[in-house]
Amino acid sequence: MTRTRGWDKHLPSRILGALPKRSWLKRLRTLGQDVLDALWRHIETRSDATRSRWHGTWVLDDSVVRQYSRTLELGGTWGRGQHKRVVDGIEGVLLLLGIGDGKLVVPVDLAGRRPHPNGPGRRCRTKLGGAQVMLAQSLAALRRRGLNLPAPLVVADSWCSDSQLMAHVAHTHQGTFLVQGKATYTFYLADGRKVKGADLVHPENAWPFRQSLNAPDCRYARLRAKSPPYGAVTVLIVDKPSADRFSLFCFATPLQATRLLRLWTRRHWIAQVFRTLQHLLATDACQVHSADAYYGHLVLRLMACFVLYYTTRVIYQGQVTMDELVFTLKHHWSSVDCQELELYGLS
């Protein structure tokens, strides 16, 4: 609005840059912890059946926001799998917690990476190091609040399949880290066979598939295997008629395969919510020229999106999806009347 209504276009950057980056991130973490504190204390005294429907799923997701401003120190070139090439932008890692079936998503922490870690300023962490620190600090902060949370269940894409990170979650937090496998990974099955990740998902290979009870059109095969960097692992091969086969794996776990499949389904739902939220985050429209102001823009948008999403679910009792909400905001913004902001409806 400051660009189209004749106001000072530098005003948002000055306001957002008034607080340092650490202060903005502290506000985001405080919001997430306050919400989780209230939700958990509401359900911890309920029955086991009720608590089972409110399991928390920690999700790590990364994104490269296309930012063309060369003056912003966070801008650089990053490799992106979805683009199959290196792109200009700002790379960040977001830690979310999905409550229940995954449709209630709480932003917990955010970390941005500097493109030149050897240059001036503090040396930045890798994505894997940043993810480990964010998860550990969030769990420690919730424990300090007196929350007796169950062992964390973490899901992430294949970029997060690091043996040290998975071992950290398993040994330090007694949790389970479920990630998508890669075609280049090597596994040794219980019968001694050596297979590659590409062999696991090859359509001609016959595995002992079982029918999923929760999804009639989904089949899965559970294998016990060993991997040189990981040790004993549990591998799941998922076969759906309308999609390519894919594999999931985690450290050897007694959890049922259907439980692991539900975890991954929540990760898929949460990823959809995150992609939809990127429209409301308006990061490409951000015209600030300092790291503090950029963090302020992103944190305020994340907090506003969470409030909007949560209140919409409460008011409409979950009957309005986030896609429908964003569609309404995009296509009916011209009908909003607000004299204070000099907005006059066109339709």
C-alpha cells in the first residue's frame, strides 16, 4: 500500500528495522511456545484416547524465497531441487509443529542462512546444524515451562537425511526422525542383499506389500535393513496407484508402519499449508534493504498468518480450507472499503 497510495515507501523498512533480528525471532518463538503451552495444558488431563488425537508432529521445511534485491546481505545463490538448478534468493529453514491431524500448524522457529559464511560477520550454520539447534532449543524451552511432552516425532524431506542429525534426535531426545530416502542410498537387507534407493522404488521389484488400513488405495512394505552411516534402520516402501513409489526410512523403531505412514501424511499436509502460506507471506514483495527489516517482515507475516489461519478454523469449524481463504483474499480485495486506509471498493 505504501507503494501505491502515495505514502513514504521507505517507512515500512524503517519501522521493521527498528528492532534487531534477535528481538524479532524471540517474539516468534514466544508466540509458538505460548500457544503450545496453552494447547498442551488443555489436553494433558484428558483421556488417553483424546491425547492420541492431539499428537504433535515436528516438521522441518526449507525454502528459497526469490529475492532480487542485491543490497540485502542475506541474498545469494542457492541450489534448489525443485528448480533443478541454482537460483538467486534467500534461503531459510522453518520449524513447525503440526497438532492432531496436521491441519493446525504452529510456527516455532525460523533461521536464515548467510550466503558467504567466510565473509564479514558471524559464521553461519549449515541447514542441518541450524535444524538441530532449532529443535533442541525449542524442546528445552518447552521443558523449562514444565511441559511433559512425549518423545518428538520429526518428519522432513530428503535434504534432512543426515546420520548425525537422526542420531541426535534418537539418542538425545529419544525421538523418531522419519525422512524420505534418496536414490543413491545403499542398504543391506536382512537376507544379505545389497540394494540401492533406486532399487527400492523400481516398479518391477516385488516387495512384500500390505494393504494400508487407513488408506484403501495405499500399499506399503516394511523392511529391516542396515546402512553403513546409519546402522540398523526401518525402511518403508509406499506404493499408491496415482503416484510414483517412494521410500521412507528412520532408525530401527518398534512403531507400527501405519503410524509412520500417518506421520508422513501429516508432513504432506503441513507442506501444503506452508506453500499456501508463502502467498500470504508476500516475501517477493518485500522491498527492505537490511537483514533486521527482512526478519521483521517475515516474522510479522508468520505471526499474522497463524492468527488468521487459527481464527478461521475456529469460526468456520475447519470447513474452510487455507486455499479457499487465500483465494478469497486475492480475488475480493478490490471490494474492501476502508476510508482510513484510502481503500475504496471497485466491485
